[in-house]
Amino acid sequence: MQSKFDNDEEIEEFYKLVSNNVKKYRLLKGMTQMDLGLEIGIKSVAFFSNCESLRYGKHFNIEHIFRLSKVLDKEICDFF
């Protein structure tokens, strides 16, 4: 029996959706990756950049999304 969670491709698409929305809302606010990263407590622009571009398997976690929603004045569900 195959698990509903065996599809890595679907998970990657989900991460891509979240990352694309973070970038879209960041740009609409006129913020750099560094500015937004610092606002949400990420001190490394490289880490933020990697999350936004999904490099090296990095992605935003639920705490990041919560903080991003506050700084960008968005509902949490807007990122999904």
C-alpha cells in the first residue's frame, strides 16, 4: 500500500508555491531579502535566499511563515 505522502514531487511543488509567494509579497513591499530576513529574525541573507529559491533543500518553516505574515501584513493562508 502506497502512502499519500510518497510523492516528493508534490511536496517540492508545495515548497515552490510558498517560496514564490514569499518573494511576490516581499517585492510588493519593496523589501530586500536582507531586510525581510532581519525583520523575521534570520540573520543570514544567504539562508533567506536559499529558502526563497529552494537551494540546498532549504525552505521556510511554519515559524518563518508566521513571522512573514506579520511583517508583510498577509494572512498565513496567503502563502499557500
